[in-house]
Amino acid sequence: MEKIRHTAKFHTSGKTNVLMAVLSAAAAFAASFGKILGFPSSMNVAVAVLSGTNVIPAFLGSALAYFVSGTFSEGIVQLCAILVIGAVRLVMPSADHKDDPVFVSLLTTGAMLLFSCVMSVAMPSDTYTASLRMISSLMCGCVVFIALTVKRQRNRSGVFDLTGINGVFTAILYIMFISTITAAPLHVVNLGRIAGTLFMLMAVRKYRNIGGAVVGALTTCGVLLCTPSLARNTLLLATSGLICGAFLQFGSLVIVLVFLAVSLVSLVAMGVNGDTFSMFADLLIGSVLFIALPVPVIKRVAKKVVGVKNSVDLVGQTTSSKLNMASRTLGGIRGQLTMVTAAIDKRSKEATLSKRVRSVVCTDCDMYSVCSKRCVQLDDSFSKLESIVCTYNNLSLDDVEKHLGGCVRKSLLCKSFNELYTDFVAERADSMRVREMREFLSEQLSSMEDILSDLSFRAGQVRSVDPQLSARVREHFSNLGYPNVKACVYIDENLCQRVDVFITAQFRGDLVRLTATLSEMIDYDLDMPVIVKVDNITRMSFAEIPKFTVDIKSFSASSSGEYSGDSFEVFDSSVNEKYIVLSDGMGTGKRARLDSLFSVSLVTRLIRSGMSMQTAHRLINSMLRVKGWEESFATLDIMRLELNGGTVQFLKSGAAQSFLFRDGGLKSIGGQAFPAGILAECTPDVSELKLFDGDVLLMTSDGVEDATAREILRCGGMNAQEIVTVLGAKALAQRTGGRRDDITIIAAKIFLRDENGKWM
């Protein structure tokens, strides 16, 4: 099975490499036609450098473009620079500098300047041409530096902040992109203006008037840099984008109609010329593309390429950092408390009863120096007397005579042992109580530390927040009659669009209609919400329909026929997160049932409130430790299914093994962790696996033998209900006449959604 997976991964990687090589060659081919003020651009060199290991395909694409256009001699500088840069990066001993923006940009600029000077010497040219070669070389190095910086920032944080210097970098890259594709040899249309129109309308939909005006102005700069003669008509993009942004609330079609009308009036006002009809044709094509492209597809691509941060995101990151700092502070306090406890314990061990008696009786004795010479024998005798008094709570003169017959203070020694023993026991009891209080305090600090870490993680999961959509969702709920609404539309760490709404009442409307309305509002297909109500606060969590779905079925049987000691719960923490919690009360009957119900109920409430499995387990461990020893304990078995990312996590505390059935093979999951509540440090077994279509996950209580669970190998092709029915019947048949225990079997079968939204 593992071999099959590795083989599939190898083939996928090979296809990806071929695709990247083709894309690099195509990008270099297109960039080779670029012009800067009529002079051949060097953006194909930047493309080759940024393509990494695909330098040769980029070189071939550039050479083909120069051959097709008949400008091979003009592109000799670029081709030589590509070869030299590729060779230098290939033979570099250290991989650290290969992606360093400063080093790569200097290498690119240096190679371009070198061959530009060589060309100027070999083929003497005027000052204007030589200057443009130098300027083109510097621009190429700057573009490489900016692109690598943007890429590094994107990889480091997961998103790219469009504020400050990052916004300037993005604007420069956009201008160079428009300038390059504007020079494409298409005599009927202009790709630069078509792309500029499309991006400008997309910016209007995202950022309203300001976005349209800024992108329109940047498009004009790109066209001006390539072909100054086309810049006059292109200037209207900034004005048209500013005006049509005021009509955003009326929908995309109205935006396009207003944009075309304003652009047509502007073209007529500037006077009809040879470029007027071509300009309007470019605007019309770009507008049609804007209407035709599916909005969800555009948003998914935008999220994966850059993402967006704004002030709301920065506040979320700050909150996450503050919570993380508070968690670390509590961890430091807990560490200091542990050090104090260890020091006190060491000191307590050193202060034994025999040492106290010797300090009281023997220090001022005249025979002390004589007895001290028999140090080993004396220490052994005192240890035996201490053992006697600790065992029988009393010491007699006969005991002293037996072990220390030569002592001149037998009566005082016996009296001191008996009196100091009472005080010693009281001090030890107080010390044990204080130690126990310190341990519980340390556990509580540790639990608080975990809770803060969970909150920090939850806050850090938010990749980008859309304040405009959040305001529209709040307004919609207010119109429905729910005051004091808190709503947030955001993208999580799995690039999943989510909507969280908090209302101070119970929602009594049509959930299907509400989901459809919100889906239309944010242009995503949302699943039905997960609703959690605590006191008078109701949380409604919406999310995109996940990539995976799961069919969960169960089988239960009691050993006594009345009360089953096994309890389980299946619930959703969000649309994409599904949990299965199974607990087996130690023993059978009503007592075991109550213990397992308590554990399952508490875990469910803690996880639904936003805590992780590990934090919920730690809190339950602390609570169960205060139970009396005459009471029983319960195992804890938690499965977390993340249906958007396609992963499953297991937490096992004294639970039976679980199983993963995939491609005819079986993998056991779990270890030998103790049940919660027995030990102060009860570390559970935690594991995580990737999910694939057709996987079957099996959870059982300890009433099901491993041999029975492995019968799932014969259940290939069955659905979840058939699997638990077959295994349940097998388990019942095997326990007849033997050890009788409660039986619980839970099967979860995974399905992947296809491109059409149907489950395969």
C-alpha cells in the first residue's frame, strides 16, 4: 500500500516538473517580445532567473521568440546572460544564496551589464542605445529582487500584505507585467489593455472606487512604458474605474455597463483617432472576460497566489501574539513553581527523624566523640530505630537496648524518638498537603496555558478578513430582526471561506434560505451552519462545502442488557470539523455508564467551546483526579476529522486501538496510554493521518477483540452500516460463554467530492 502511494507521488511530481518547464518556456517566449520605449526588454531574463531549475526551457523559449520575430541578433545579450546566470547558479556550492534576493538580483544585473558592454564594444552603437541597455539591465535586476522578496514574504507568512513597501513592490511588478504583454505581436487587439481592464474591474469589485482608480493608473503606466503612443487613450481607465466603483451595490453587470458608457464618452470627448476603435474593442473584451469568469474561481486563485492582509488581520495577529505571550508567561511561572517544589522535596528528604533525634540527644553528650568514630554502625542503628517507630508508632527501651546497648542516654533517646515522631508525622502531612496543592496549582496553570495557546492558535488561523462582507452579513441579520449581531467573514488556514455569526437570541428563521442568501452574498457555496448555544449567545458557523464527506454508523451492545458502560458522541465543531468521542467506563453497569457519560459530555462541551483535544483531555484529567479511589475511571478516545484539508487526528487515553482500512491494507492506531485521572501527568497518544477517498476508520471499545476488528479486511465494498453490522454480529458471537463486556463499534467511511460537486 505504501509503495503504491509513493509511486503515485513520483508520477505526480514528474508531471508537475514537465508542466513547470512548459510554463517557464511559454512565459519566456511571451516576455521576449516585450519592449521598453521601443527597445527590446530584458524581462525574459527575469523570467528565466525566477524559473529556478527550468532555466534551459526558458532559454529555449526566448531563443524561439527571437527566431520567430527575426530579432535574434538583438536578443543575443539576453540569451548569453540567461546561460551565464544558469551556469553560475548550477555550480554554486551553497544553496543558501540561490534564492537570496540581493545576491540573485546582483548576479542578474552584473551579467546583463557585462554582455551589454561587450555588445556595445563589438557593435558600436549610439549613446541612446547604450543607455537603454544599461537601464534595461538595472530594471531586470530590480524586478528579480522585487519578485524574490514578494515570494519570500508570501512563503513566510502565508499571505502577502499589500500595505507599505509591499504595495509598492506589487505595483512595480504589475506595471512590468502590463508593459510586457502590451508588446505581444497581436495586430487586432492589445493584451495589455485587455488584462488591465479585467484587473481594474476586479479591483473595483474588491476595493470599490479607490481600487479601480489605482489599477487603472498603473495600467496606463505599463502601456506608456511599452508604447507611449497608446497611453493617451489608456488614461481613461483610471477615471472610468473611479466612476463605476460607485455602482458596486447594483451588481457586476451594472458596473460593466457604466464602465463601457463612461469609457465611450471619454473616447469621443478626446477625439476620434486611429486607436479609438481598438481601445474600445480592448475594453469590451476585458469586460466580457470579467462577466464570464466565475467569481469563486477568481477568489480561489487570488487566495492561493497572494491573499490579502488588512488592519483587521493585523489586529488578529496582535491578539494571537498577546495570547501566546500570556501562555508563555504562565509556563514560566509553572516552571518556577516546579523548581520550588523540587527544592522543598529535597530539603524534606534530608531532614529525617533520626537526624533530628541525634541533634537533640547526641550533640551535647560526653560520649559523642566516641560514638562518632563508629559512624557506619551508629547510622545503621539509628535507621533501624527510625524504622521501628515509623512501623509501630512507638519505641520502647528494649528496642533501644537491642540496637544501641552502649548508649548512656537510653531513656532520653527513647522519649525523644516518640515525641519527635509525632511532630515529624504532622509536618510530613502538612508538607504532603502543601505539595498536593502546589501540584494542582501547577496543573491549573498548565491548563490555562493550553487554553491560551488554543485561543492564540484559533486567532492565528484567520488568514484574511473581509470587513465589507462582514458588515453586509451584520446588516442582513439586523434586517431579520436580530440586534447586537457580531459577524466575521474570513479565510482560514486551509484557504476555506468561513462566516461566523453571534446573536443574542435563538435563530428561528429558515436555515436553508439563510444559507442560500449568505452563499449568494459572498459568492461561495456554503454548507448548512453548525449552531452552538451557550446561555443566551448563539453561534452560527458557516463554511464552504468541504472537499470530503464522511458516513458514520455505529453498533452498541450491553453486557448486562440494561446499562452499557460505553458512551459515544458524534458532533460538528464547524462545517469542516467533525468529532467522534468514545469513552469506556471501567467495569460494567450503571457506575461505568455514569463515568463514561461524564467524560463524553465534558469533552463535547469543551471542544465545542473552541478548545483542542489535548486541552480538553488535560482538564478532564485534573477533574477526575479529585475523585475518590472507590470510584471508577473511564477511557477516552477522540477522533477529529478535518474534511476540507482531508486529515484525521486521534487522541487515545487508555482506549483500544483504532484501525484504518485503505486499499486492502490495515493500519492499527493507538498505544498504551493510561486513562485520564489516574496519574498527574497522563500523556495521551496523539497521531495524525492523511485521508483519501474510500478510507474506512474504525473505533471500538475494549469489548471488541482485535481479531474481530481485523475482520474489516473482508468488508471491502460495504458501506459503513454494513461494516458495523457484520463486525457487531461477529463480536457478539465470540463473547458467548466467555468474558462478557460492553461492545461499541463505530465506522466512518470517507468520500471525496468530484469537480461537479458530487460525492464520488
